[in-house]
Amino acid sequence: MLIFIQAIWRKAMARLSILVLGLLLFGFWTAVGEEDYKKYKDPKQPINVRIKDLMSRMTLEEKIGQMTQIERSVASAEVMKKYYIGSVLSGGGSVPAQKASAKTWIDMVNDFQKGALSTRLAIPMIYGIDAVHGHNNVYKATIFPHNIGDPELAQKIGAATALEVRATGIPYVFAPCIAVCRDPRWGRCYESYSEDPKIVQAMTQIIPGLQGEIPPGSPKGVPYVAGKKKVAACAKHYVGDGGTTDGINENNTVISWHGLLSIHMPGYYNAIINGVSTIMISYSSWNGNKMHANRTLITGFLKNTLKFRGFVISDWQGIDRITSPPHANYSYSIQAGISAGIDMIMVPYTYTEFIDDLTSQVKNNIIPMSRIDDAVKRILRVKFTMGLFENPLADHSLVDQLGSQEHRELAREAVRKSLVLLKNGESADEPLLPLAKKAPKILVAGTHADNLGYQCGGWTIEWQGLGGNNLTKGTTILNAIKNTVDPKTKVVYKENPDNDYVKSNKFSYAIVVVGEQPYAETYGDNLNLTLPDPGPSTITNVCGAVKCVVIIISGRPLVIQPYVPLMDALVAAWLPGTEGQGVADVLFGDYGLTGKLPRTWFKTVDQLPMNVGDKHYDPLFPFGYGLTTKPTKAN
């Protein structure tokens, strides 16, 4: 009996041991599971929960890393890992290789990303690039016109640009520029949609094109990006960049609070309503105060009054330029810029100096931890919203979108719709346009007729743009003309013919294409705005001898009043981009000319600044002006 009881006891104890062991193991695996499960990595969790969870795990070093944006030329997987870098950018013309393919871009971006993902918390970096008229740094991308005034078309262009940018593995663009250019002497005037704030407001419709349509009922001011075929956008440059004295770039905008709100601010209201992810600060000053140090406008108005919930980014070395000369007192610049409310600093080179100095200022209570937390919260909100944590690495699935035929057709449509007909014959009864496709012999002249770089302008492949026809893929205006006229029509191209040559050749008519050479930013500031040589002599020589239409390729109105009487027709073609065929489409009547001036065409620079609504308004061609033609089937 005793043996029997002992046997039962042993079995019971064995079962209990197994049960205890099981419970211990269960507890162990549950603990491991909880350790593995991080709320911030769970896409099912609300974004605010994910942000809070991730930030509770972050060190000061990791937080400051998120606030740091560096240039690709100083970036590497090792740098990303060592300094917890939150963002990388390509400056204008900064590419992994000349004429790099989409796959080369993807490999570079993914390499940096793998460095970021190898950190303790695996926070993905965000790569940014200027895409101000298409994916303009990239070989074979579609280059759209710089000056468009059609909101519906702008939204389509935004969507096409997003696809081309994503085709190269990049999820963030420094666009759109919603400056209101009040003086065409400014070198960035072509980046502005208009002198009229209402047009600029309407053109913020490009943001839903880039980022996707914000869902109905979304809270105001919260960033929105609709997945892997869209990009985070950046409204720039906050605020008043287009209103500087004499149009001098990065200078001082002298205007009342009411003037600032009514002229330069409206585009930001719409951008924020459309869910713009980021806003870039302007180099310029408002009434003598540098915008990069303006806490009232950045924190007080943008963040607190307008309830903007995305992140605020500096311009390139923007905080350095708080002092004169730039970088003279970098410690002060960091304190002023971060305290003003800037969340991410486009350093872009001296990142160790920035990180060390900002870290020291936080540790010494010069900048409060609450300011750092606000910045990081905003940066993480954008990264979570756009799905960067779920899809940090780019694949090759969109490479065929780069420079696709569909996008080129869209750009061609944009060219057709943006051209403005300023003169057409001496009277309405005798128009020159549309031109006849069938003609024995026609002359094409001018520096800009066969120059793809000139017709694309600045911010194309290189920061300042390029001349010539080898920069990227596209159609020059000369080739467009040849493609359009009757096969029997002889097209003669001579860049700058003399008067005798034109007279002796018995041309049916001439097309003269002249204008500005490419420029960007301060290099484009121009106090006289004369038509560059040899434009005037080409117009005089050709139009003095044969019927002519003059096409002006420029980023802004120029002084042309002395030459208008010589011309039979005049077209403002702005900077049409790679799809020159759109110019020929309307010249020869396949489509009608319908464009209207988005800015005032002055008579002399002495009148500037002169904008629609001014008391003394005496333009050569007023804001909103534009003659029209109808398509001709019989041509």
C-alpha cells in the first residue's frame, strides 16, 4: 500500500513540475514577445501612440540626429549609423553619377537607408530633392514648364512628378514654391506662379497631386501622403520671399503685417489645408528680421495659429545666414534657428559641428528639451504618415515612370496652355498666327531655337541650368517646327542672320526664338531686364526683312517695347522645358493659343515694382492679357 501511495505521489509531483516548468516557459516567452513587440513598429497603432512610444525610447543623440539633414556627397551608410542622421538631400545638380539611371539613384538612396535601419531603433531616414518643374536633377526625366497657371493641370503635373521622383527611390520633394513674385528683377521669379496671391493660392492644387488627395474629414494642418506612389511636399519659402526690395534675392521684404497676410501668406493657408508635410523657411527678412530667426512667425503664427503639424525645415545653410557674414557665429545661429521653431536643419556639410553644438546647448539648458521633442515629434509624424517605417527601401517597380511618354504628353499640353500670344498682326483682320504648314521656304533664327538647355532654364540637371542639347532628352523648338510643317516645306536655320541674307532668300515667313540664358537664385537677379544680345539684332535683322513671329524664352517679362513695332506676332513662351513640340502645336494651329499673363508686362524697369491693382498701373501688356487663336483643320 505504501509503495502504491509513493508511486502516485511521484506521478503527481512530476506533473506539477511539468506544469510549473510550462508556466515558467510561458512567462519567459511572453516577456520575450513583449520585448520584441514595439508599438512604434506596429502600423495598426494610431500615429500619436507610435510617436509617443518611439520618443520614450530615444536618447538625446538620436533625437538630434533626426533633426539633421546632410548632403549626399558627405553621406554614407556609416555616417547614417554613427550619427543617427534623419535626412539626406541632393543639392541642385548633386547626383550619384553623370546621367545616372533610376536604378543607380535607387541603389544610392537604399544604401544610405540601410545605414539608418542598422541603428538601435531602426528609424528610417527621409531623402529630399528639388523637383520644381518635374524631377529636374535627373537625366531623362520629364522637364515641365516653369510657369503654369492652371490648377487642374498643376495637380496632374504634381502626380506625374511624384511618380518620377519615386521612380528613383526618393520620397520627399522641396516643392512647390508658393512665392508671390512682386518684382521680376528677382532671380527666382520663374519659380513663382504669379504676382497675384489668388493665383498662387489656386496653384497649391499641385500639393494633392504630389501627396495625394487628403481624406474627407481629416484634421486641419496634419500632414498627409498617400502611399508609395506619392511624395511628401514642401511649401516654400516662408514667408515674403517674393517681396524683397528691388527683387534682390534673400533680401528684406518691407511690408505691413496686413500686407504680409494678404499678399504673401494666402498660399500657406491652402497648403496647410491640403495637408502639406513640410514648410521651408525663407532666407529673406521681414522688416529687417531674418525669417530663419523669426519665432513670432514660425512658432507663433505657423505652428500655433495656423495649426501646422508637419515639420519646418531650414533652407540650405539657412541658419548660417542668420549672421553676416554667414557662419560667423554658428552657435548663435543654431540657438536662434532652433528657438524660432525650425525642426530640421539643412546643414548640409558641417553636420558634426551642428550636432555637437546643439547637443551642448540642450545639456546646458540653453535650448529646452521640450523644443527638441516638438521638432522630433513633427519629423516622426511625417515619416509615420507616409509609411516610411513599413516601406523604407525603394524597389525598381516604378523605374519605367521616369520620362514616360504619358508624362511627356502632359508636359506638352502644359506648354501649349502656358504660352501667351501678345501680338498677332497689325490688326485683328490680318493675323499672322496660325502659321501655314505649307510654305516653300521658312527661316528659323535666334539663339534659343535649337537649344534644349535654354528652353528648360535654371534648376535643370544643374542648379544653374545648362546650354546646349546634350543635357537630357527632349525636343527643341527647331525640331518641333521641322516635325510639324509639310514635308515639302524647306526649313532653314540660321542663328543670327544679317538683314541682306534674309532679304535675298525670299522666305515665306520667319520664326525668331530669343531670350534669357539659364540662371537660378541670386545669379538671376537683374536690375535692367534687357533682352540679352544678340536677341535685339536678330529681331531687327529678321523682322525688318520678312514677316516674323518672335518667341521670347524667359523666366519673366523683359524690356521688349522698342522691338514690338518690328514684329508681326509675339509669343511669351516662358521656360517651356523638354517638350518643345508644344510650341509648334500652337504656332501652326493644331491647337489654339489660350494663355493669359500671370504677371504684368512692364514697359520700362523704372516702373518696377508694378503689380495689378497698383494706383499707377501703365503696363505694356496688363496682367491677365492674352490674345487667342482657334485651331485650324485646313492647315
